[in-house]
Amino acid sequence: MTTERRDVLHSWCVQADWDAPTIVGGEGAYFIDSAGRRYLDMSSLAECMNLGHQHPRIVRAIRDQAEKLCFVTAAWGAESRAALARRLLELSGFAGGRVFFSLGGADANEHAVKFARQARGLPQGRVVARDRSYHGASYATMALSGDTRTQTQVDAASFGVVRVPPPYAYRCPFGTEHAADCAEAAVQAVAAAIDGEANEAVVAVLMEPNAGTNGIVAPANFWPRLREETRTRSVYLIADEVMSGFGRCGEWFAWQRYGEAGRPDLMTLAKGLTGAHMPLGAVVLSAEVAGRLEHEMLYTGLTYCGHPLACAAGIAALAAYEEGGLIERSKRLGAALYERLLELKTRHAVIGDVRGGDGLFAVIELVRDRATRAVHAPWPMTSLPLRTLVARALEAGVSLAVRGNLILLAPPLVIAERDLTDAVDLLDRLLAESDWS
Ligand code: PLP
């Protein structure tokens, strides 16, 4: 037994079952364990290593920053913090806005809600979020998340969260047949939730604009329509771009697919912000929201807000996306991956639905029976055949992510085209060889 297996409390698992190899290095889309085995990373670990493993430019930036200045609190200025904020405002087009730095995605979402509430002058204003979403595992973000794994740990209403059904077109909670109708119904549900609260108590809607970690990909009309309805009601729209940002959905930020018609009032970032080379999250505030906070005391902070080392990693990451043309590359390879998966669907009855394709993010939803859409295991459980498939892929040197009956494909944006093709070929073979009965 390794000391890690004995001593560390690991997340999202049964402690007694945890038995993973020790990872000692990586390069590009591969990571390497202590026995020298290489794994092709088809999920960017937690959909976060968008730039691959051990990106030399980021490693160098962290080293250079460490030699100059490791840390200073937000009470003092830091060059890398200022430069990263500037670049994020430029890339997102939030002219005149501000950036608040956090340590990851959950605290970015918590702070986005705080800022929206403060800007509206309602410190406990309501926030609309949706089922089958994931916004983090801190208490407030468990309340915001519609995640069956954590829902029972918290009373969402006491956190001021109003939950609505998701635009999950394949199993539309509104019973619609077409994806666009499902999205419209989901938007109407948000509108009704806002209108149903007394005294304009809803300050914000917090949602993932495109792909969600829980495997829903919103139909294309969802976000722009949500923007319209929230704007009409003067309710802030917060885009959780923690996973969908930084090329994952084929744009710097997923809402940019809709241009100005999709611009949120606030957006939250993490993961791809440093390509997971350093823990860092951010809330980007529009000029309007930032303006409302400008002359008010901001009663919040985290000791490591805007940590100079993490911000240096962020600057290097943004440069790496740009220089490698990786946002465009993700769009191109994502479209090709989606086409390949649709082709797989024509040959594998076990594939019920394929979603994504805007960038290097795709979801394959497996079903026992295509006609009834019956599943192999109730959500969020994973069936034995799917767990076996994942184990066999790992034996073949390919690391796949699954959630329930879903296979999530989200490789680093730097993955070699040959590797991507080989991984899908392997998946094709394993789907055929598995016993789905
Ligand atoms: N929001 C989304 C969409 C996510 O996918 C995640 C993490 O998976 C989070 C928020 C939480 O981020 P973190 O784990 O950095 O707290």
C-alpha cells in the first residue's frame, strides 16, 4: 500500500477503494506514472489541462515569477496580477470592467453571486440556477449546483437559490421533441421563476452557457434567449465558464459564440485559466456591475486572491493559447471529433446521443435501448460494462472520463490529430467488444 493510499483523504471516491498510480510527469496530451507508463489524457484530467501537461512556457513563467516575487496580498500591487486582469478584460471585451481573482471555480462562483447581490443592493437576493448543473463543492456552490451527488448536503433555499429544470434536450424535462423547443421551455422556466419571486427579489441567473460538467450541452438558442429574458427583467446573467472557457467550446469564452447578444454581466473562470498549472479562478465583472461597486466597501477576500505565481501562470497560458492558435484548433478538431462520433452512433446501438462539437468537448450518452432511452444504470451511477470499458481503455494507455452513463471527451487542445483519431478508434473497438446486455 502506498503512503498516499493510507494517508490522504481523496475527493469524489470511497477512500478504501482509492488505488491509483502515482503520476510523476507529463508532456502534451500525455501524463506518465512512476512505472513509466504513458496515458493519453482524453479528459484533460478534470477538463482543466487545456494546454496539456507541463507546458514549458507556463512552467518557465512560474519559475521566473518565483525568483522575483512569490507572494504579496491584495493590499499591495503585483505586476502579474495587473497584467492578467488587463488581458482578460481585453479578450472578453469587458471594457471598463474589473477582475476579481479567486483560487478556483467554486469560490469564483460564490463571489460572482456576492458581487451581483451587492450591486443590486440585495445582500441576500435570490439566484436562479438549474438542475443537472455543477458549480462547485463548497456549501454555497453545492446549493447552486443541481447535482445529485451533493444536493442532500445543503438546503438550497436557505442560500437563496431557486432551481429550474435544465435544457437537456435528449431527455427534455418539458417533454418537447425538438432541441430548440426544449431550450425555449427552459428559458421560460427561468423567466417564470424570476417573475414568481416577490419584490424583484431575484438578482441573478447563474448558468453554464454551453457544455456542462454534468453532460448537458445547451441547444444553440438557449443562451441568447436567456440573455434576452434576463435583460428584460434587469436580472444579472452570470456565465459559469469554469469548464467551457479557454477554447473548450471553440471560443475563448463559450458565450462569445453569440457575439454581443450573448454577453453576460459577470463570468467566472478557472481550470483553463492557467491550464491547471496553478490554482486560480476569476470573476470578470462588466463595467456596469463594477461601477456599482466602485465606491462601496467590498467585504470579502481570500488570503491568496490574485496570487502572483498563479497570475504569472495565467499570463503564460493566455499567450500559449494565442500563439498556438489553440482556440481555432479546438473548434476545428471538435467539429471533426463530433462527426466521427456521429458516425460511431450509426454502428453502435448503445450510443443514444452525441452532444457537443463546438470545440474539443463531446458527450456520448449510452443507453440500453434506443427506442425507450432506458439506461444501464440510474443517474449518477455508472454501469459495470462502462466501468469495464474505461478500465480496458486505461490498459491500452488511454484515460477516459465518465459520469453516469456518459463518456465525456475533452482532451487537451494540443492533442496530436493522430492521437485523437487513435483514441476514437480504440473507443469504437471497445464499444463493439463490450457486453451491453
Ligand atoms: N463550475 C464548473 C462548470 C465546473 O466544471 C467546476 C469544476 O468542475 C466548477 C465550477 C468548480 O471548480 P473548482 O473545482 O475549481 O472549485
